[in-house]
Amino acid sequence: MDWVGMVIGFAVLAMASIFVACHYRQEYRRAQWMRRLNQQDDCSPWN
């Protein structure tokens, strides 16, 4: 019965790692998008 707890624990850790990786990737893409948006805004003739 002890191995069932280990399997569940590993599954939860794997799901958490995937969630963290996806969240990090999403934030990285958002930061890149904001950087590009800011660069385009700097070239705007209305500044």
C-alpha cells in the first residue's frame, strides 16, 4: 500500500512541474509581447 502513496505523490509532482513550466512559458511570452509593444510605441509619431 505504501507504493500507492508514492505513485500518487509522483503524479502530483509531475502535474505541478508541468503547470509551473506552462506558467513560466506564458509569462515569458507575455513579457516579450509587452516589450515588442513598447518598442512599437516608441516609434510612434504621436510621442
